[in-house]
Amino acid sequence: MVAGPAWWERAACAGAPLEIFFEDYRARGNSRAAVLCASCPVTEQCLQDAVRTESQQYAGPWGFRAGRTASQRRSYGTLRRSA
Ligand code: SF4
């Protein structure tokens, strides 16, 4: 087993099935993933990690993560790199 970052242990989605982040990835406020993210204490760390790691992936962002859709994370990453 590979250890994740320390903040991951406080994630609201720890132990949740991965598929919930892909079942309705366009949902912004009422999907199961969105509800988890809304109560998560490490959303900022998750977002920074998502932007960093997803920019290195060929397919780019996919699914719902860090309280944002893939499109929202892509826009956030583009803005951050241009700032
Ligand atoms: S912000 Fe969402 S995806 Fe990220 S760790 Fe928290 S619950 Fe999981």
C-alpha cells in the first residue's frame, strides 16, 4: 500500500466508493460527491493536489473532485498558471 499525503486522512471521502466521483460529474451541488466535498475539511489541499497532478495527465481533469467539476478545475488551473 502506498501512503498518501497526510491531509488525505482527514478527507470526508475516505472510504467512500470511488465511482461516486464519476456518476454525475457535472453535478455541482447535489451529487453524492458534491455533498461529501461540501463538508470536507481539506478541500483546498485536495484542489491544489488535483490541479498539480491532473495537469500532468494526458487526459487532464475528469470526474468531480475538490468540490469542482473537471471543467471548473481546468479553468482554475489555467487561471493559476497565468497569474
Ligand atoms: S474535497 Fe472532496 S474529493 Fe477532495 S478529499 Fe475532500 S471529499 Fe474527497
